[in-house]
Amino acid sequence: MAPQNSTPLLDQIKFPADLRKLDANQLQQVADELRAETISAVSTTGGHLGAGLGVVELTVALHYVFDTPRDIVIWDVGHQAYPHKILTGRRDRIRTLRTGGGLSGFTKRAESEYDPFGAAHAATSISAALGFAVARDKRGDDNSVIAVIGDGSISAGMAYEAMNNAAESTKRLIVILNDNDMSIAPPVGGMSSYLGRLASSKTYRRLRKTAKSVAEHLPAPIHDVGKKVEEYARTLVTGGTFFEELGFHYLGPFDGHDLDTLTLILKNAKEFTDRPVLIHVVTKKGKGYAPAENAADKYHGVTKFNVFTGEQAKGASAPSYTKVFAQSLVRQAEKDKRVVAVTAAMPSGTGLDIFGKQFPDRTFDVGIAEQHAVTFAAGLAADGMKPFAAIYSTFLQRGYDQVVHDVAIQKLPVRFAMDRAGLVGADGPTHAGSFDVGFMGALPGMVLMAAADGNELSRMVATAAAIDDAPSAFRYPRGDADGVLGPDCDTPLEIGKGRILREGTSVALLNFGARMSEANKAADKLAAMGLSTTLADARFAKPLDEDLIRRLAREHEVLLTIEEGAEGGFGAFVLHFMARDGLLDRGVKIRTLTLPDIFQDQDKPEAMYAAAGLDADAIANAALLALGRGVNEARA
């Protein structure tokens, strides 16, 4: 750590222009103060910590060397962007991260001109940066465009599609490969192994240092020859030819925590005008904070924590839906050796780390590659295995073409476990699972379920395991699971059959998914007003329980469908059936309660659902409105 000036420097920096007024020998102090500020802020808000700590020096160097925001810097994913936010005019709001009305946990165009492109899903940065570079070239401008991508993200195919296109599209683009050997989960596959060998090659470093030392003392013509020799030796020893063959100048690997080296390399990279540049920097996730450096996940995502001890605030004691899914899948695998699990770089997030400990040879982490994950699972299913593809709802969107063509059309029994369905609180709209009911339910032959509680989720895992002639999917939210497992927890459901939980005569609430507890509270409120209410659990959006819907429509004055998904989902399926069956002609007043037709910003989940009109008060009020007795309220 560099010697500290007694006067804090970070206090003098409101925007990057202030940073650029400092001497280069002051940058390490800025970095040290920036790291401390990031740790302090995240300790009060929770969020993504390890990735940001790993790029503190890189963030300082980028904003020092480049004329941001005129020069464009695009961060991949956005987990590492907190230090960037502090340096770009948002330090005074950094303790509002991931809260209602506060800063987004990711880069966001509407938030700052220093966020030229929103990022939350991996491997988009190079494609977006290439778009900016080509637009710049067409205008005749001369600003720099830089994409920062991690070693985990660069395993995704989209990154290579962009690099393959880059050299043909522009002569000036800088890609920084942040190699910390630690994405959310340890990176997997050939690219990870390649980068590991590259970064640790003593032979390479020694050879390159020697070649440069000799070349610097040679006359200019010979120096040029020496440069060529050094370049050839570099690619021969390290395998950097891979990036070179894609049309990039490859520079590195360099120490990503050495500010002198970083600023020098970035300044030099600005001068490359004959083809794009890839700069390989090696960083340490969680750098500078011992609890993060020593943690298995490097404090990738944390709750509020004690800065001095690193101890994180404990959550509720109830098991999460994710854990219920994982334990249920383990029980199915104990009974059937054909059960296997596939994840796309999210083993702990999807609970498959639990499954993997029990069945390591039946667990497959394919990296950040949802498209591959889906078709890989299809291949497994086609040859007689029982694959469960556990993928967040929001990430499954990336593999939808494969769901359609490689799974549904072929009627292959791939089982999709769609975690994080519905709203996700602090992670905001980029991670909300809002659309899966519509896009999965649109597919012919798909069996689509949603769990109302933990026991129902366990039964849906058993149901999916038993389906061998069609694709299936079940959705469940982030957070603690309602209820406890019953003796029937491993009993498959009858396909396409819902259940009635309480009987009434005036209002019918037909719930699909985890809003069940709020729907039950709404039924209590309506009952207290003298409105006899039926509460039904649809269980299936496809196939629908048509007999149940007919009964509810026939026996009640009002029918509400309730779901934590976007318009065009379960409620739309019910309306379509009722119209086809003539049920809409018989006087029942039907209302569909869905998420609003907006992308909701981050907040506490309960506040988001209240704004969406999906809490108990809003459900009860919707029924009253249908009866002409409610209060019209603006919905978010």
C-alpha cells in the first residue's frame, strides 16, 4: 500500500475530471480510499462486493487515463461497478444502493451519463462497445471505447461472436479482460484453464521482460525487428495467438493492481489505430479486504456486514425455495440414477451445489452459457437421461430459442427449474423473472407449473421427474418457502389438476404461484366484510384445469386470477379458455391480477408487490372493485 497523504483525496473527487487533476503518484492513495469507501458502503446496504474490490485500481486507471464520459467505458455484468459509481458523481448516494428510490446495483443509462450502457446479464459488453465504436467511426469522431469483461463472462459464446465481428467492423476498440479466476462460481471449461496457464506462465513473463529489455537498447530499425520477435515469442509461449487470430492485438497478462503499469498500458492502448486491442489483466476478487479474500465466494454477494469482523447479518431461519428444490431433487436422484442436473454458472444460486455434493458425477456446470445448457440438456434427454436444467427465470430468456427448437418441437422431457420467478427485490428489473409464464406457456406440449409453497414445489419436482414424454417447467420465487414439507412431498401431482383450499360462494380467487399466502389473507379480509370467498390453487398454467375454472365461473359472481408474472401469462390463458368455452357470456366478472406493464425498479419485495397490486390489500380491493364497492387506486 502506498504511503498515505494526511489529506483525504477521495473527498476532492466529485467527477473523473477531478481525478485527472491529480499527479500519478497520488493514484494509489485514491485507490486505497476508494476501496475503503466501497467496503463501508456495502456493509450498510449489502450487495456485490468482491468483484468491485478486485477492480478498484483498474477503475481508477480507466477514469484517469480516459476522458470519460466522452470516452466510453462499458462494464460487463455490473457487479464490479460500485467503485465506478463512487468516482462518477454518485458517492453521496452510494449508501442507497439497491434500495427503493436509490442507486441501481448495476450500471443504468437513466442514472448517469457515465453509464453509457445498462449491464446486468453477462457477456454483453463487447457487443455493445462495438456498437458504440462503429457509431463513432460513422460520425468521424475520435473518442475511445472500452469494454471490461470478466473471465467468467468471456466463456459465453456472445463474447466470441462480438470479437469475431470486431476486427472487420472497427480499427479502434479496447477490450479489457479482467481475469480474477473467480466469477460467481469458479469458472469452468477450456477457456478458464487457458487463462490460468497464461497468467501463471513464468517462462512467458521472463521471456517478455528479457525481449523488451534488449529491444529498448537497439537502434530503431533493429528495435522494430526485435518487437516482431517479441510479439511472436509472446504468442508462441502463451497461446495469445487465440486472440490475435480473432484480429486483436493481445497485451498481457499484467498485474491488475499495479497502477503504474495499468496507466502506462492504457495510455499506450489509446494509440493503437490499426486493429482492436485486448488487454489481459490479472486481479484478485475481494482484494484488500481479508474476510472477502478468505471467503470461498470472495464475498460476491453479501448481506449487511460488520466491517471489522466481516460477519454478515443472518437471514430468516425458514428454508428457501431454492433449498427445498435442491433437497427434493436429491431425493429423486436417490431413487433414479437417470436424474442429472445442469446449471449455467450458478451452482449455489440454484441450489445445485447441494445436489453436486451428493452426486458430483451427475452435476454439470456449463458456465455462462444458457443456450448451450438447454441444448446439452436436450441431448441428455434424447438419450434417456432425466435432466433438470436449473436456471434463473431471467437467464432462461437467453436460451429461449433452444427451448423452442431443441426441446419443445422434439417433445424432449427436459425439466426446467425456473428459480427467481417473480420480483427479486434489490436486484431490480434485470433479474426479475417476469415473463416465463408467457413464453413457456406459449409452447405446444409444455407442462407448466408454479409452486404456492415449499411442499407444492417438492411435489412439482417429483411431477417433473415422472414426466417422460414432454418438456416441463416449474417456477418458484427467491426467498423463504411458505409452509413445511408434508408426508406427500414426493408424490407427483395429477397433470393439469388444481386444488381448492377454502370454499365460498361470492368471490373466487384463482392463484397461480407464490402469492398464495397473500391471496389467503385477502380471502380473510373479504370474509370479514361478509363476502364468502373461495381460494383455489391452479398449480398448472398448462394444461389448465378447465373443470375447476368452469366451476369457479359458474358458482361465483367474481373471479380473480392472481400471478406474479407479466401480462400475457396465466390470466391470459384463463381468459382465452373462458372465451373459447363461452364462459364469458354467463355474467361472471373476471379480473386478471398481474405485474404491471412496466419494469419495476428495485425495492424491498413487499413494497414492490404492494406497488404491483399483488398484496392482500390490493387483491381484496380488486374483488371489491369488481363488485362496485372498492376504491380505485393508481398502480405502479
